[in-house]
Amino acid sequence: MSITVTHAPDDTLAFAAAELQSYLGRMLPAGAAPAFALAVRAPQVGENDAFRVDVSPAGGVIEGNCPRAVLLGVYDLLHSLGCRFWAPGRDKELVPAIGLEDLSARIRRTASYRHRGVCIEGADSRENILAFIDWLPKLGFNSFFLQFKNPYPFLARWRRHEHNPLLPPEPITVADGAAVMAEAQGEMARRGLALHKVGHGWTGQALGYEALGWSPDAAPLAEELRPLAAELDGVRGLYHGVPAETNLCLSNPQARERLISLVTDYARQAPEVDYLHFWMADYYNNVCECPACRRTTLSDQYVSLLNEIDRRLTEAGLDTRIVFLLYQELLWPPVRERLIHPDRFVMMFAPISRTFQRSYDPDAAGTIPPYRRNRITLPGSLEENLAFLRRWQEIFDGDSFLYDYPLGRAHYGDLGYVHIARIIHRDIRRLRRLGLNGYVSCQELRAGSPNFLPNYVMGRTLLDADADFDALTREYFSAAYGPRADRAREFLEALSACQLCDYVNGSGPRTDPSVAAAADRAQALCQTFLSENDPAPDGSGAWGALLHHARYAALLARALGLLARGRTEEANGAWGEMAAFIRAEEMAYQPWLDVYRVQDVTTVYTGFQP
Ligand SMILES: [Zn+2]
């Protein structure tokens, strides 16, 4: 096999060539010698990732409008030849043997959306992060978001084995986090993936803290910085002791200046960052109540900061894109302030309190309530969430994407994962009509119990919004479960019919007979499945993971049924049995289930109190 690259030397093209060589080398008969050319053409203005593939048994051309698009073209060719990347990790792929005569493809594709990414959450090992980055472009994604300045909080949860006392905690430092970050960014650069960074933490840093993660900081607030903190009930200080959740007094010129300098200095020192997220505190109803701040709104103060950051970045000759956030108080659009140079910014709509029972309806009409300082409630309905977006769209028509949470909390309520995958598919298909140019999923990376169908559907549908859900699901199950695909799908579709996404997410009454009945049905389905199938797992393959999932799901469903009946003491005991089971099995199924996060969500949001 020969591969020529008709372009200046480039790491991503070299990687694309190596991938093509490696996969086709395994697929084709020995001695096959097709000749390929990888080419890059100039992109049109505003064009999304685009590629064409023209391949025959003699070889052919894969041409993209950037090196990353060539890599996406290579993976799309492999997909069309039968490769299935059904989970993160190179041991979880289907790579079929084909004849030379089968080497044939003609693909023309322009990605349906510009922004196609995932944001790190949960408890993650270095290997989880690297495997996920490797997986992303195979599904058609083009971005990854390493939250904070350093993904230390996510690595630390894993290394310390939070919520799993059966595993010995290992030490980790912020420098260890930085080392993994450097490695992860290197792997992203090889694949040409767009790099998103930071988000929360700026307000805590302005108060002199590192603000890596959501933990309280024992260090007292420096007295000279106390006037910079938001005033609440007449008092200024850290909110709940957590720097990343503390807002600032943005009428204070020193607070403004510190924030602006932090962001502009960071952008100057990290030119590799494509999208720098500038967000306020990760909490709501704790904005400053001083007389000066009361005369305006948080959104007006925020937009004024964004304009000043833009001015200084322009002065410094930096084209870093700044991502601003519609979330909590910032869902209300500013009254007076407007962004002066929209091209600098990307608007990120983050409806964290939405329901996952249903998908967005672009035609639904809703209204937004008046803004009341420190007395807001987060919108639950899709209509109200979209009404906030519409109001912002009236004053900002620049680049934007949806930042959504199907795999952040709600997925633990869908034990079959087919429901949540279907919601993801419908939401993504409707993005265009919502006026949004993409999707970044804020999620656990270990969102694979029972399987990785939701992320598979997400990536493929972001690349091609016309992708058919049933076809994607069929090819997924076939790749993951082989001859047992139908049995697995029947079981998981039935489990998904009992989904309790909103209940697990803490929405709705805690005592609810219909929830209890659905949980009972889910538990019975799992028990039947386990009784009808050989418990001998196929190693850590998809079928073995599915059997493990059925055991965990039966225990969780039992606990949910008791909780929804108001039998809280028994429910907490049943939750403990579930926790004991997944903790004991964690190392055997580490990439599949985030044992930290499912315990975190079901206690903080669902309401179990072990
Ligand atoms: Zn103030």
C-alpha cells in the first residue's frame, strides 16, 4: 500500500495516513497494494469540515478542507467499509476483513454542524481521557473541552477513588494534572481537534484562589480582596467556602480589572486554545446586592466585561474565540449592553435544568419571567428554556452552539440508553431550526453502561443530521453484540420504555406511584434477562458489560422503586447494596461505568441518603 500526501508536512495528515495504513493493512488481503493520495483544499468562507472520498481497488483520493477533515474522511471511509468504532479504546472496535474488490467508496460530506464536541466531567483516569480523544474523530466529532485550566479535578476524583472505599486512594498533584493535560492536548493536536478550555473558576482566581474544581478552599479570603466578592445579605465573602461558586462585585473596578487581566493573560500564554470559555460563578442566586450592582444586571456587567476582553485581545493581536454562556442568571439577556464585535464570540446555550423526557420543539412558544435578583428559579420546560435563547438571539446573531447534558446526570435514569440516544438524535437534528451551529455534550467520559450507543449516535448525527436513528442503532448493536444483537436490543428497548431520567435528575415529586411502577418493571426485566442468559461474561466485551449492567440496573431499579414509594429507609439500604456491588466490580468494568458519578448523582439529585 502506498500513501502520498499532496500538502505541506502536517502532523494531522501524517496521522491520517498512518491510520489509513494501519486499518486497511488489517482489513485487506496480504499483498494488496492500492495507492492513496491525501489532499487538502482551501476551505470556503464559513464552511464546516468537508471531505470527499473517491476510492476503488486501485486506491484513490481523500480530500478535505483542512487536515482534520482528511482524518474524518479516512474514518468515514473505514466506516463505509464496515469498521465500527463502538466504544472508546482500540480493543473495542470491529475491523472486518475485506477483499480487494470490496475496496470501493464515493463519499461527499460536509459536516451538518460546525461545533461537534464533548466536555470532560466525572471521574477519569489518564487512559479514559486519551481513549476518548482517540475515539472522537472516529465518530465525526471535531472538538474536546478540557474544563478548568487543568483537568485535575476529574483526574483527582479517580485517583483518590472518591465514593469507592474498596480501592486505595493514590496521591495526585496539580502538576500531575498538568502533565496529563499536556499529553491530552498533544493527542488532540495530532488529530486536529479544536481545543476548548476553562469555563468556571475565573471568579475564584480573581479572589486569589486556584479554583480548580468545585471543592471548598480552607484558605481564608485575603482581607484586601474581600471588597471584590459579591455582597449577600450585607456580607462579602466566599460562597459556601467554594471559590468557583463565588460571584464578584462587578461594580468594583479592581474586580473587573482582575478578571479581564486573568482572561487576557491566559489567552496570551495559551495561543493553542481555540475556544476560551469565560463564565461567571457556578452557582445562582448569589450575585452581588450592593447598591451599584443593583442598578444593573449580571448580564449587562458580563457583556461589558466581554467587550473589554475583546478590545484587549485585539490590541494584543490574538484571534482566540471567547465563548460566553447562557446559564442561570445569564439566561436573561442584558438590558443595555451589547457585544460590539460579535465575530470574537461564540454564544453557548446551556439549559442545564431542561427535561430529558422529550426533545426540543423549535416551534414551541414560551415566555421568560421577569428577572428578580437572587430569587430566580431555573426553567424546567423546554419552551421556557428556548424562550431565553430566542431573546438572546434577538441581540446576538453570531456563532453559537448548544451545551447539553443528556450524559451528565439524566442518563442514569435511562437504564436502557436507547431513550436518551433517541433524545440526543432528535435534539441534534433540530439544532438548525433552533438557530444553533453545533453541540457540545457536558458528560461523564465513562458513559458506557449498558453501552456507548448515545455517544455513537451523537457523533454520527452531528456529522450528518440526516443519519437515521434506527440504522445507527442497528449497526451499533450488530457491531457490539454480534449474533446476540437482537436479544440485547429487545432488552434495552424494553428497559428504556421504563426510563426515569427526570426523576433521577431530581425533578418532580420524590414519591410517585408511576415512577415506582416503572422501576418495578425495569427490575423485573433485568431479572428475567439475567435468568435467561448465561452469566459467563465474554471477558470485558460488550456482552459481559451488558450482563454486569443488568445486575447493577436491577439493584438501582429496586432502590428507585422503594424511594418512589416513600419507603426511604429501605430505599437507602437498597441503594447501599447497589453501591457495594458496583464498587466491588469497578476495576473489571472501569471504562463502562463511572462509579463515582452514579453515586454522586443519585445522592445529590435523586435523593438517596445512605
Ligand atoms: Zn456589587
